[in-house]
Amino acid sequence: MVTYLIRRLIGAVIMLLIVSMATFAIFFLVPQIAGATPEGMASRYVGRTASAEDAKIAADRLGFNDPLVVQYGRFIKGIVAGAEFDYGPGVEQCPPPCLGYSFITRQPVWPDLLDRLPVTLSLAVGAAVLWLIIGLSTGVISALRRGSVFDRAAMTLALAGVSLPIFFTGLISLLVFSYGNPFAVFAQGGHYTPITENPGEWAYNLILPWITLAFLFAAQYARLTRAGMLETMGEDYIRTARAKGLIERTVVVKHGMRGALTPIVTIFGLDFGLLVGGAVLTESTYSLPGLGKYAIDAITNNDLPKVMGVTLLSAFFVVFANLIVDLLYAVVDPRVRLS
């Protein structure tokens, strides 16, 4: 087990290094291959209103005329040890981890990400709890009652949930449950209260975004759980467990669900990691000041360091979530530990 853990930790570190290379290539190498000049790249850091002379000076100060190896080394050094940015009037310090420095707001990106992270994390955790409870229970019951009215109705609803985009269900939910009608019982969006200040208001402002986001994922998990349970319940060891006289609840929960959980753990790690990196559509629909809306605003304002910061943070959460998934495999499936 210790060897397995060490291998996964080393793999996660290597993956983070590869992610940093890919991110650097996307934001620095690909534009040059496409024909972008150092001045053109610098203009995306200092904003659309910068003059040609300002862009040329910024390109020199930002080191876009240096070799790519030097630029990548500076990029990694900034993440690990911090960086200094000369924007003309003075030199600004970007403490580690420096995921970028906005020359438009004259501020490092990392503090902004920390301010937005609790919003996105609250949205992701609340929605994850809902979609796991609803999706797993619906999938298990549908598999055990295959062909019943409940199974057909649940899978029809799941198909609708998978097919409808979040911005559509979000707007419909706001129209029906938030704006001026007898069903207007939820918040209208755009408000976030930290859980440490008022837990009740925190939940009230997020309940509709939770439901909207969970509706999409619960539908996917219900279909996946149903398929996994149907396959698992037909295995020989399930028939053996029943033949040994085990009660049906033990057969379903201890043997059936455990065998069907492996793909659920995999997809949950990926989904949750992506959501913590920013639920773009949900946050934009409900005007929640999270990482997703932060990235959209940065793209609109052509503030490239903010976009790069969100990209790096999102990649970190995805890699970290995959590491947790690998460790959970050893708990769910003993064969992983043995291999």
C-alpha cells in the first residue's frame, strides 16, 4: 500500500510538471508559432488600450524577447519562489505562488483566486452532495426494478437532464422560482454570503444553483450507476452470495454497489476537480463571483494573466482529484492494492 501511494504521489508531481509545460506552451509558445510578435503578446498583458510604444517596452520588461527556455524557467520560478514585474513606474512583487500578475488592475492574481475560491468550492460541494445522493439512489433503484414505471420515468428524466444545457435550465429555474410569481421562493442570484457569517443565508443563496448544477450531473450518474449495477448484479459472485443465504440488502450494498462504484469514483473525481476549477456556465447564469465568472470577466477585459491563473489552478484541482481517485481505488477495489 505504501509503495502504491508513493507511485501515485510521484505520478501526480510529474503530471503537474507536464501541465505547467502545456500551460506555458498554450500561452507563450503557440502564439509565437502562429506568428505573434513579442509586442503583440505583451499587448495582451497590458490591455487593449496600450499603445505600440507601451507594448514594445512591456515586451522587453516581461522578457518576451528571451529564449523560450529562459521564459519557462522564469515561469516556474514565479510559481515556486515568486516573481518581480517591472511595469514602468516601479517594480511590483508577486509572492509565491505567483500564478500571474495583472497589469490592468496592478495586482497579483493569486489573492483574487483565493477570494473567489470559496464561492466556487461552496457551489461544487453542495451540488456534488445532491447529485451523488440523487444520482446513485436513482440508478440503484432503477437497476433493481428494471423495466418498471419508476425505471422508465427516471431514465426519461435523466435523458432530459443530460440533454438540457445548464444555462437553459438555470434561466428557466430563475424565471419560475425566483422572479415575481407564486413559486418565487429562492434567491434571484448574484448574491453570496460566506458560510462563516450566516450559514442559513449562504445555503439560501446557493440552493437554486446547487439544484441546477446537480440536475445535470445526477442524470449522468443515474444512468452510469444503473448500467454498472445491471452488469454487477449478473456476476457469478452475486449469485454465490445469494446462495450462501445473505440478505438482499447485504448483497446489494456490500457486493453489488461496491463493484459498481469504480467507474463512479473515476468520473466523480474528474467532475469535481473541473467544477472546483470553475463552474463557468452556472456562475455566469447566476452571477456568482466565483472562479468561472472571474475567468469570463478576464477574457472580456483581455486580462491574460488572470486567465492563465485560473487555468493553472483548475489543472491543479483536476490532478489532485485524480490523485484522490487513485487512492480511493485501493479502498474500493482490493485488486488495485495487490497489483
